[in-house]
Amino acid sequence: MRLLANPAVMRMAVLLAGGAFTMIMARLMMRRIRRTLVEDSPTVEKSSSQESFPLHTYHAVIQQLKQQKHELLSMQQVERRRAETVENISATVLSNLSSGVMFVATNGLVRQANGAAKQILGFASPVGMSLKEVFRDAVVLSRSAPHETLAQRLQQMLKQKTPSQRLEGHYVTPAHDERILDITLSSVLAPNGDVLGLACLLTDQTEMARINREYEIRREISSEMALTLRNSLTTISGYAAQLAASNDAASVRQLATDIAEETALLDHTVGGFLAGTRASAAAGM
């Protein structure tokens, strides 16, 4: 009891108790720190792995997008070259066609015309001209509408969908050359069905019309010639029958004279017809 009452002993006991408590607390803190370090180590690795995965995926997506962009650019270049090739082929084909090809927009202005169309219409270039300026007073050759102009008919067809239609027109070039045009018209439609314009196929039928007229004239002349020939042969046959039955010398001489005159007239008529036919054939050649 005396020892416990001694202040020095009490001080030492308190110091020993404090040191023991400090050591125990230090061990507990060390254990806790170790446990924390062990638990935190996998978390750090996991976090690092999770951060590295999105970054890798991002780079992979970027590379894939770049590759797709390169492929798209290559496809665009191929399609552009193909479109240019098709356009060049179309332009070459149109320029070498003997028939004229002309495209008229919905506003009535000529947008395209190949070389044959320029030659048939007599213009250096009708592009940019209106239908009225191109065809002026040209009329449609139709019995149902004898006074309708080509410009009016084409303007009407621009407002409607026309699968295909043919018409003939009497046209006069700026150099005052008369021509008969055969025109095939067809509407040009967009993918959605809207009318983009009117395609015109022009053919110069002037020479063919001249040949047809000459053929009709020759056919009429041939019909008249056949009638004249038949009448002459009938007359000559009648004179010959009278001549065979007559015993009068004066009558025989008159009948012989009539036969000779009818034969000369027939020879003159047939000879003139044959000469005209040969001249027409030589002019056509």
C-alpha cells in the first residue's frame, strides 16, 4: 500500500500503462493500414484496366472510321469516273446521230441540242432560245389543226406527261430553206414522276417528201397515160377493123392516114412520159 501511495510509483505505473496502450494502438493502426493497402491494390489495378479499355476501344473506332472514310472516297471517285465515262459516251453518241436531238426545259427554253439538230434547224446553237424563237411561224401539218404552230403544240405538251407522240411540221430555216420535219416528242420524267422537260427527236423529211410527191405525180401521170394508151389502142383497133372491111381506095387511104396520126400522137405522149421519168431518175441520183 505504501508503494501505491508513493507518487513515483504511481507515475511509473501510469507511464507503463500509457506505453502499453500506445503499443497496442500502434499495432492496431499498422494492421489496419496493411489491410487497407491489400484491399486497395486490386482496386487500383482494376481502375487502371477499366480506363485503358475505353481508350483502346476509342482508338479502334477511330481507325475503323478512317478506313470507312477512305473506302467511301474511293467509291465516290469510281462513281465519278463512271458518270464521266457515261456522259462522254452519251455526248459522243448524240453528236454522231444523223437525227437531231433537242431537250426543252419546262420553262420553254432549249437546254441541249446535238449537231444534227443545229444543222436541221439552221442555227449555230439554239441553246438558250425559246420554242417561239426557234420555230417562229412553223406550222403543224395536220388536217385537224391546219393553222396550229409547232411552238404552240410543244408548249402544250410541256404541261403534260407525253409517253411518245409524232407530228410533222413545215419549217423555214433562218436562211429561208423550206423543210418538212418529222418530230417525235416524249416527256422526260424525274424519279418522283415530275416532268423535267420535253425530248425532241428531229428528222429532216424534205427529200422523202419530195420523192413522195414525185411518186404521186408519176402515179397520176401513169394512170392518165394508161387511159390515153387504152383510148389510142381502141381508136387504132377501130381504124384497122374499118380498113380491113373497106374496099374503097379513098376510104382506105383516109383510114391509113388516121392510123398513122393516132400512132404518132401515141408515140409522142409515151416518149414525153419516158423522157420525164428518166430526167426525174437522173435528178434523184
